[in-house]
Amino acid sequence: MGRKADGAQVHELLLQALETERGGIEIYTAAIKAAKNEDLRKEWQGYLEETRTHERVLTHVFGELGMDLEEKSPGRAVVAHLGASLVQAIEMAASKADPAAAELVAAECVVLAETKDHQNWELIGQVARQGGPHAALFQQAFEAVESDEDHHLYHTKGWCRELWIQSLGMPAVLPPPEEVKHVETAIGAARAEKAREKMM
């Protein structure tokens, strides 16, 4: 517990986090076009606006640290590539698959993107808890974003699961239990998934 976070790797984490948010804006823009379910479309439109806010939060952090918003790194390039690939996958499904299948691909792509995004913010929170000269800045950013990230990941995982269940011809719970129960934690998500059969 006594060791402080590696400064160079914190710098890298911030580069990747900003690139993840930028990619997320593009992913949500594509996913919204593929959404058939009106509730899901509205949900993702809200997430898109929140993701734009998260990008602004990180832009502020970069400014406070004197970091270049366009600085490149190998890790950032990989994150950019993954984001662009997810957008391409959604667009491919929208052009070649039926609308229900394209919506499902979009949900899977959002879950993949939000898994990385959620981890970035968990790590920023870990860095903040270590203390150091920028701890307050990181903590403020973390607190501004973390509950949104929980919501984005756990709720979209629920949507993805229920859309898959529906596609398999089985009874689905739409909107998913995570949405109905306003899940904000991993434990809450597990409980919501367990409770889904009682909600059908």
C-alpha cells in the first residue's frame, strides 16, 4: 500500500482515458442510429451527452496538468483503433444485418467500450486515493464521472442480455431489470439479473 502510482503510467492512463471518451462519442452516435427500441435509443442519447461531459472533465484535467490533448502514445493509438473498429462493426451490421441484429451488435459494442471506460475511471479513482500533488484534481474528476460510468456499463449489459434473450425467441424483460431497479453497482446488477424471472 505504501508505493505511489507511477507518474509515467498515470500520464498514459489519462491519454487512454481521453481517447476512450472521444471514441465513446463516436460509438454512441453510431449505436443510436442502430437502436430500434425507443427506450434504448433514449438511454443511449443520454449516455452520449454524459460522455461529452466526461470528455470535458478530462480536458479540464489535461489543462490543469499542462498536458497536450493531442499527445500520442502507442497505448492511445490502440484505444483509438479499438474505438474506430467498434464504430465500423456497428456500421457493418447496420448495412448488412436485419435491424434487430444490428441493434444487438450495437449493444455489444457499447458494452465492450464501456468496459474499458469504466476501468479507466476506476483506476483514476485508485490514483486519487494514493494521494500526491494532484490527488484532489483526480478525485474531483472521478466523483464527477464514476456514477455515470457504472450506469452506462451495468444498464447496457442488461439491455444486451435481454436483446439476446429476445432474439433467441425466449421471453425478455425490456426495459431490463437493471433499468427498472436503477442499478448503480456490480452487486446491484447481479441482484437485478437474478430477479429478472420474477419480472416477466
